[in-house]
Amino acid sequence: MTAAAKIKTWYLVHKWTSLVSTLFLLVICITGLPLVFHHEIEDLLSDGKPVAELPAGTPNAPLDRLVAKAQALYPTEFVDYVYLDDDEPQAYVGMVPKLGDGINSGHAVRLDARTAEVLEDGPTYASDRFSFMGIMLALHTDLYAGLAGELFLGLMGLLFVVAIVSGVVLYGPFMKKLEFGTVRASRSTRVKWLDLHNLLGIVTLVWAFVVGFTGAINELSTPLFRLWQSSEMPALLAPYQGKPIPTELASPQLAMENALAAVPGRELTSMSYPGNAYGSPHHFVAWLRGDTPLTSQLHTPVLIDAVTGQVAKVAQMPWYLTALEVSRPLHFGDYAGMPLQILWALLDLATIVVLGSGLYLWIARRRANDARIAELVRRHQAAGEPQRSPA
Amino acid sequence: MSPPSRLEGEYRSAQGRFLFVWGMPLLLAALSIFGLLAALLGTGVWHWASWIALAWLLVVIARYWIRPRER
């Protein structure tokens, strides 16, 4: 392909991947703004109580006590999971009216992890989907269409990544004679916004690429977990064949202690109960995290026989779940305090400007844009020199 | 009249032309990667390094947006 034809091809790639994905990405970027601060906003909107003021280092209550408190509120229901918040000393006990139905009918009780006092009796996840943050999350992740919506928005994320790559390729010929950061503000509005589109696009390139790509990976979390369960579980579940999900369970505190003893130097993030959608029908699954900045993002699942409380297996995370776990902080921007969250929001705003200006450039002056490409092509043909590919 | 422009691209060496277009983008890309990883792999001072590195991107945007560099 000649240099001119290459530019034309990359321009078409950039135009079409952008056009198809831009409206969805604008929705994703705008809903992403409150989601960056979801912890803070949820605290603000919550009508529950805050955790008690206790000296640092006050030990947690045994899991049995936390679970018993939640169970007392819902005596006929089943425990789905226990999750220990790593930001605040509080625990969430997930409850389900019917075993294995957590996604539809589940809800969680929030407790002070040290005193086991009930702080908030949360709504069902299904009704929470229509709270302010629930709407933001649905528009950001699945458009209320479940797995199909997740895969669709994941695909939009991949188109965004292709748009970024093709945009970088076009940056080369566009900027051949323009110094970095040139904004021809005194020329037409279109030229000014073309320059700003190029400037903001190239400056936010790596951030947008990483957040876009890790976002697409996050949209695959449901099938990736299913894949792991189907490869890990059959051998472990063979001895239990034909048995129902047990309801007379071992002490969760004992299960946690056995899991921690099996993998020293770890902490419990959460424990799935038998029948949990991301667990096993016959085991507690203790999700243990490490104690360094990176390994605190990575979990080792320990399977514990739900009736005896003994460790059945320390499972290995396959590479694709490790990739998923690393891509979470890199997408959420929640791994270095409030300053990083603010930077995430500002870089998100910059991306909104890139998307909006891209759309404007296409709508307002389609013809002028095409003429500019024709001009670049003509110039390359006239120069007759081989164009080094910048990619 | 403006002083002789530094950007007579065509007369420069291939390396000069490459750096003229890609020098700053490569620098900012390296800064971004450092900023994203520093906070993921370290704590304390590495968090500060990460905040500064990523904030620098916004400073660059503001610098050229507010006071455009004309051709």
C-alpha cells in the first residue's frame, strides 16, 4: 500500500470505529464521573448509620456473630456471602430468600465489623438498580440487558481502543509540520477544535487506552468466572454428586481460620457461601488477598467443605482471572486515594472533550475534513517519499 | 515577522523529523505509564509520584489550550 492509501485506510478505520462507539462512550464517560466517587456518594446518600468511633486496631467480631445478626433479621433466608470492606471497618452479609438466586432476589445487611451492630438493612439488588447510583452503573456496564449488554458495551470498549490506535497513526501525518501543542485558535472554529481534538487525544492516549481496554476486560468478568468454575469445579464436586446444597453449615469463623492457616500472610476479602453464583454449591470459598499494594488486588480462592469446615483445596487463579483482577483498579482508579480519583475524573472529562470534538468535527464539517485528508494524500503523492509508519 | 521557525521539518534528518512529531507524545506516554504503575506497585511516596505524573498531563493540556501556540 502506498503511504497515501495507508492514511486513507486509517482515516476510515478511525472514522467508523469512532462513529459506531461515540454515543455509547459518551454515556459511559458521563456515568463514569459519579462512579469514580461511588464510595463517597453512596456514603452521602445512605440513610444507614456510620461505623462506631473505636480505637484503631480494635479486632473484628467473629464472622459467626456478624452472620447471626443478619440471619436474625431474616430468619427464613440463607446467607449468600460475607464481604469485609477494606476501606472502612464494616462488613456486608448477603442474604437470599432462595439458594442460588443471589443476583435476582439478593440483598445485603451492613454491619460494624467490630461491634456487629447492624448499620443498614439494604434494598434488594434488583430494586437498587433504579437508585441514582444503580442507574449510573447500569448505563455504564450493561444498559439493563444483563450479559448481552455487558458484551455489547465491552465490544464498544474495543472499538474505542481501535479508534485510539488509528487516531495515533493519523496524528503523525497531521502533525508533520505543526509543533506539538499547536492550537490554531485564530483560524476557523473547526480548525481550532481539530487541533484541540489532536492535542487532548495524544496527551490522554495512554490513560484512555488503559481505561478503555481494562473496561472491556471487566465486561468479560461473568463469562471468565463461569469458565473458571467449569474448569475448577467438576473434579471437586464429584464426591458430592446428587446431594442438595447443604444448609447445616460449619462455623464461618472456623472456615476462615482454616483458610488463613492454609495460605499464611493473607487477609480475607470475602467468603462465598454454598450456592453463591461465584462460588461452589458445596463449599465456602474464602477469597484471600495479599498484603503488598499489588497482591492486595490479587486473590487466592480457598475452597472449604461447607459441612466439615476443613480446607478442600487452595485453588490457583488462572491467568485470565489474574488479568481481570489487575484490570479492576486500573479501570476504577481507586488504588491511590482521593487525588487519583480526582485525576481520573479530570482525565475522563478530557476524554469527553475528545469524543465530543470528534463528533463535532464529523457533523459540522464533513466535507472540509475529507478535503483535508485529500490534501494530505495529495501532498504525500507529490512528495513521493515513503512514509515511515509511526505505529 | 516571526523569527526563523525551528520547524523546517523537511530539511532535518529522519531522526529529527521523527522526534519533532513523536518526541513529546512519547515523553507523555512514558509519564502516563509511570503514573499508572507507580501507585499500583508502591505506597507512600510512590502515590505522590503517581499523582504528579498524571497531573502533569492535565497541566500540558491547560498550557496549550489556555494560551494557544500559534503557527
